[in-house]
Amino acid sequence: MLHRIPHAAELDDRRDAPRVDVEGRYSMRLDPCDGREPIICVLLDYSVTGMRLELPDSKMLPERVQILIGELSHNARVAWRKGNVVGIDFIDEHHSII
């Protein structure tokens, strides 16, 4: 089931941890967990609580997704969206991604 994801302008800056900017040098796989293949995204920045990703286009995403790192997967939710850039919050896995 797809849910409305807030636009970034609708949210206050509520970051719980400092971000590390990686200037788009890395890609990540995001599994929409809805039967589609994982989506290759550009990693823009990350922290212990989440990351900001650029999607290849404005694909619809469900609220809950998985971040795939090698053979590992991390439960996450889409916190906000602005065009093809999304903010991802890690769920129950803070500090385990870095």
C-alpha cells in the first residue's frame, strides 16, 4: 500500500545526528519491498539515523523500504521526498549501518 510521503518543505529540520556528505560518489540499492526489483540510487549523505538518496527518476515508493548494503538489508522508512530526492530513516537499526 502506498502512503503520501511529505514534501521536504513540509518538515522542520529534525535531524538527530550529524550528516556525512559523500557528494554522490556512491550508489545504494533500495528495495521497495513490493515485488519490484531493487532501485539503484545515488547516496548524497548519511548519518547513524538515516540517509538522503537520489532516485533515478520520480518512482513511487511505499512508506517502508529496505536499504541493501552488500548482502545486508536494513529496515527503513521514507521520511520525506522532494522530486527524486528522498530522506530515509533507519528503523530499529541506528548505529549498525556505519
